[in-house]
Amino acid sequence: MEKRQSRRSYPREVVMQVLSSCYDHPTAYAVYERARKIKPDISKGTVYRNLKLLEERGEILALSTGGVFTHYDGHTEKHSHFVCKKCGKIEDVFVKTPVPAELCEKFVVTESKCVYYGYCEKCAPENGAVLKN
């Protein structure tokens, strides 16, 4: 059976507008709060359903960083993420990370996700870490 294309919806466009205009990787609730500023009558359920649909379509990224909440990224170009272990800040990281040759010998790798963990510029000194310049 052919999957039906869902029609465009203003609430979905609002969710996309919120995510495409930010780089701080908000949680679903933060997306909801920001969407309410654009469309005050939008419901939390509508935002959550649209986040799920947009993720399934590959129009947004859902980031599980080891914490309780999933974070969302409206920028789907190839990139990795850095998560600060102290403050939880998430930043986009654009590095070339080739697939290791030994993986290619045993598997057909179609995609990968990379998340780096450590301390951000602000939190590093507080944790005895030294940034290398």
C-alpha cells in the first residue's frame, strides 16, 4: 500500500519555523513554548505529533544525548554534535569523520551519528580541564 503524503499544515510549518531559526537544540517542550509565541492556540500534543512526523520524514533530527529529554535540530546537513557534561549545552560540530575501513569490510554503512561529550569553553576551567588553543 502506498503511503499517503500528509497535507501541509500551518502548525507543522510553525514547528519547522521554530527549529530552522535556532541552533540551541531545544527540547519538545521548548519548541512548544516558542511555537506558542507564533501561534498562541497551538497545543502541546500538536507540537509533539509534528515533531515525530518531521523526524520520521527526515526533515529534522532528534538527538538522544544520554539525558532525560530528546533535543531537536532543524538543520539536517551532515554534522556531529558536542554535549557539555556540566551545563548540557549542545553545539553543532562540522568535522569530517570517515567511516573506519574495518566497518566497511563487514557492513554497508548508510548513515552515522556522532556525539562528542566533554566540557564547553565556560565549564572546562570549573572542572579542572584545560582548553588547548
